[in-house]
Amino acid sequence: MEWIPWGITCFTVICVYFLDRWEHKWVKSLFDWVPAILLSYIIPAVISYVFGLDFSQSSIHGLSRDFFIPLTIVAVMASLSLHQLKSIGYKPIVVFLAGSLFIALFPVLFVILFDKTELVATTLYANGFWKGVPPIVGSWIGGSTSQLVLKELVNCPENIFLSVLIMDNILVNVWTILMFQTIKKSNALNKSFRISDQEIPERIQTENGRLLSPWLTLIVMLFVVFAIDLLLNAFVAKVVVLSFLGLALGNFIPKWNFRFTLKLGRILILVVMSILGLKLRFDMFGFDMAFFGFLLIWLGGHFIFMIIVAKLLNVNMAWVPIASMANVGGIATAPAVTAAYRSSWMPHAIILAILSMATGTFWGMLTIYLLEGLMV
């Protein structure tokens, strides 16, 4: 019966992939509030629950960890062009990195400063919700790929991971609306904070001419994944090495097909999430309001910290919501929010979002290292 989990996974990925691209009004409204990654996680769980099936011990999970997740890491990292990144300018990148730094370190500082509170002692420590923190860091900075990798690294239980996914989805949807409103007030904010920056970022240069074929691009990435799998056993070591190799592929191989690798990465994320959904049990789900409140404080602090950095750098306040959405939102919402201020900056928002995807895992690994020292 090993074909059944494969069938459920394929069905889920195909349905979610094509529904996400359907222009029907009701379908678009659904995906505006329930992202593809969450549907990919829930659908296999619903199918398993309805038919009374249990695939938590299926061999498909080992293949996901050994093959699909590593290939996803390579694809995402290989989609970042360092040459295009330079076009943004250092100040917006510093604002972006400041937002990432706050996301990664705030939970650690919170635990140190408020270790005697019920939130830390009971919710985070006793109830194990601290293991949901690194996937949140991965989601907010790196997106779905980092979230999945960090879930595996910290061994986050499925019930906590589902809670984290739902809370994250609620917050990101509300945050996107707030950032849409904030970026429209950028000129007023510049005046209030006495920011004089009028610098326009360089135009993003795209690859011209014939690119590496998708098949050849895929073969190169598969070779890297299989080679590293033979050479390394530790999952953490694979994550680090494959991340750097993916970055090298995208920036040292001439005519690299960035568009294909980014598209492949998105599909692979759906595959991995669908496989993870086969482990999910709805009876274990719980929504912790104390943890949700903690997330609200965390996200608000991230925004305030970026405003302070933008003021110190005298950089256009529009970069604060752009950088925040590149962190928290991602490659779809960051340019959409940017367009509400200046559509010519949309390519720069996309590059920042890709930078977020490339760095999220490393920020999350830092959070895990520091939190484990306090919680374990």
C-alpha cells in the first residue's frame, strides 16, 4: 500500500498548484487568505482522517528528508543573483537585515528577560511551544522552505507546527493589509521623521540571450544533491553545504536559469508540505492565545526596530514596509505592497524577497542554537 501516500501527495500538489493559478474570483479569494502551503499541509491530513489512514511511518517521509528537502534548498538558493542584489543599494539592504536580525534574536532576548513569566515558563517551556519559534523565524525571514527545514532541525511536533502555521497565516494576512496602508503614507512619514533621502535604486538588469535549459539546470541540481547525500550524513551539514552550493550554482554558472529554479522551488515546497501533512493529526491541534499574543509583540517590535534603523540611515521610509514584506510576506506580497508606492521598485522588492528566502534558514539555525541553550 506504499503507493497510497504517493497518490495523495501527487493529487494534493496538482490540485493546489493549478487552483492557485486559476483566475476565478472565489478561488482567488480563497488563496488570498489560505495560502497554497497551508492547503498542501491540510488536504493530505483531511484525506487520511476521512478514510482512517495513518501514514506517519511511511517511507515517503525518509525520502522527503533525504531528497525533496535538499533539492528544495538548492533550488531556492540558486535563484538568488548577487549581481541583481547590488542594484538595490546598501541602505535598503541594511534595513531589511535589521528586520531579519530582530526576528531571529527577539525570542531569545524575551526568554532571558521574562524567564519567570507564565508565557515563558508554561507556554514556551512546559508546553513545548518554543519548538514552534524557529519555524516562525524561518517562515517570516525565509519563507516556506526555511520553515520546513527548521521544523526538521528542531523536531517541532506536528500539533504545534499546525498551530504555528495557522497563527502565522492569520498574522501575515493582517500584516499585509497594514503594510499596504503604511507604504501609502511613506512621504508623510519621511516628513515626520525628517528624512531627506530621495535616492532611486538602480534598474534591475535581467539576463538576456539564451539561458541554460530547464532540463540541464535540473540535472546539475540533482547531481549536487546526490553527491552531497553520498558525502554527508548529518542533516544540518547537508543544509549548510547545499545552501552555499546552490548560491554558487546561481552566480558562477553562466546563463543560469533563475526563473526555472525559483519555479521549481515553489513546486517542491508544495511536495514537501503535502508529505508532512500525511503525519498531521487534527485531534492534537490547539490554539494558544498567549503564544499568539507573543507573536503580535514580536511582529510589532520588528517593524519599530526597522523604523529606527531607517531613521538612523536617513533612508526613505517606503523601504520599511517593503523590507518587512520581503521578510514576513514573501515573493508574492512584497512587490504587490511596493506597487502601492512606486511600481518601478517592484523588481527590487522581489530580489529582497529572494534574499529573504536564501538567508532564513541560517537565521533560524542561530535562533535554535541560542534557544536550546536556554530551554534544553
